[in-house]
Amino acid sequence: MKGVSSIIVAILLLIIAVSMTSLAYSFFGEVVSETTETGNEVVEEVKESTLSNVKIDSISDDIVTIRNTGKVDISHIAIFVNDMFDAGASVPYRLSPGSVGDITLSEPASPGAVIKVTTGEGASAIRSVPGTFLVLLDASFDSDAETFSYQDNLFGTSSNTAQENGQWETDSNCASGACLAVELNVNGPPNNENGGYSGGWQKSITTTGSSSIKISFDYRLRLAGSTELNEYVNVSYIDIEDGSIVMGPGIVHSNPGSDEYRTGSITYTTGLLAPGTYSFGAGCYMTQVTATNENSGCWIDNVLIETV
Ligand SMILES: [Ca+2]
Ligand SMILES: [Ca+2]
Ligand SMILES: [Ca+2]
């Protein structure tokens, strides 16, 4: 009986082993075949996105002209204006390689807006709408003061005119080459010491159309090392929109004994301005001094004024 059972057990074990092997084969076989299929799909997708390509040829008013620069058809074309999907735009249904098509936006995009085109194949293109920038003034001051005129007390102060001075000069403190300089508490003794000092350079700008105006300029400030905490200097300018005085960045003395400098740029854009003449000015303002050697100054360079 014992021998018979051993044989049965052996046969059973053999049957189990054979079924397991075949199960394992069919299981791994399926996995292998699925993996191969997925791999093929990935390869197809990679192939399509590498071969599909789109370019924006031009943007004019509400028409965005695109070109299929890839090797496969493009379809499911979508357009975004400043990241907003334009659901009302009319787009080509399909474009074959090399062909050109027009997208009509639901409304003309503003100058400077960012246009993005995407396709169902994964291609995309981005381009900004050309601006209508008109340069009203581009002054580097490298050969002269470019008809800017210097004025004492431009930023709210009212006396000390003998201690305020402006000159066009070539100086290593200019952003480059030559520029417009202002010196405050020039040669002492201090007079009306709590009244403050200011000086700046002005110029009128005339616009012929309604637009916003963008203004930018470079500045460098200096504050004498002999000053105390309440004797500080700010870069200052006249906002051409309403003629108001704007106090920009400044230096409050923190390192007794050595002169301190601060360099930077100011950029601002006005609201919509009606055609007309506007006055721009830039320079610096010093709060007060109590000694002849407490002085400050600034250098203004690269004034760029343009419509946007
Ligand atoms: Ca003066
Ligand atoms: Ca310059
Ligand atoms: Ca002082």
C-alpha cells in the first residue's frame, strides 16, 4: 500500500508541476505581450510628437496664421490668448504637412498679448502680438544733455539754490559714458538746514495719440559718509501722468565715515494719456544737513520714454 501511495503522490506532484509551469508560461507570456504592445504605443506617440510641429507665421489683427512644419497632419488645433482658451476662435480642422492655415480669434488680441497654439498631436507654438511701441525719447546723454534742462528745488524744496547744482558730465558714476548729474549741499555752509535740498532735470514730451506711456531711466545715488540717520537722499522724479512728485529708493546712512552709493533703474507705465504735452523730470532730494561736508548727489542716465 505504501508503494502505491508513493507512486500516486509522485504522479500528483508531476501533474501539479506541469500545470504550474503552463500557468506560469501563459501568465508571463501575457505580461510580455502586453508590455510589447504598450511599448509600441509609446513608440508611436513619441514618433508622432517628434514628427508633428507647428509654427505661428504671423499675427495681424484677429488673424493668426499658422504653418504645419512637421511631417504628419495636425488636428484638434486650439488657441490661447494670455493663457485663456479662446473658445470662440475659428480654427482649421486639419492641416497637412507644409500647409498654412488661418485662425480667426473671437476678438483681436492686444499688442503684447501672448498667443499659444496647440495641436492634438502635442505640437505647440508661442508668439506675442507685436506692440505698437513708439519711442518718444531715447536719451543716453553721451554727447550732450539732449535738451533736458536743470532746475533747482524740483522736488518740493524751496530755498538753498546756491547749494543745489546740476551739470551734464562724463563720469564713471554714469550708467555709461556721460549723463545728467545733480549735487546737493555743494559747497556749504549749510543754509536753512531743515528745508531740504533738491534738483532735477526736466523735459517736455508731446504725444499725438491716446496711449499709455512707459518711462524708464537709470540712476546712481551718493550720500556722504559724514551724514547722520535723518540726513538721507532719495532718487526722485515727476510722474508725467499728473505732475506729482515721486520719491524713489534712497540711502539712509549706515556706515559712518565712508560715502555710500545706490544704483538702480526706475520703470513705470502711466494710465491712458490723451494727446498732449507732458513734463518729465528726474533727479534727487536730500532731507537736511547740519554741516558743510554733509552732501549728496545723483546721476541720471538712459531715459527711455515710449508709448505702449
Ligand atoms: Ca543752484
Ligand atoms: Ca550715458
Ligand atoms: Ca548732520
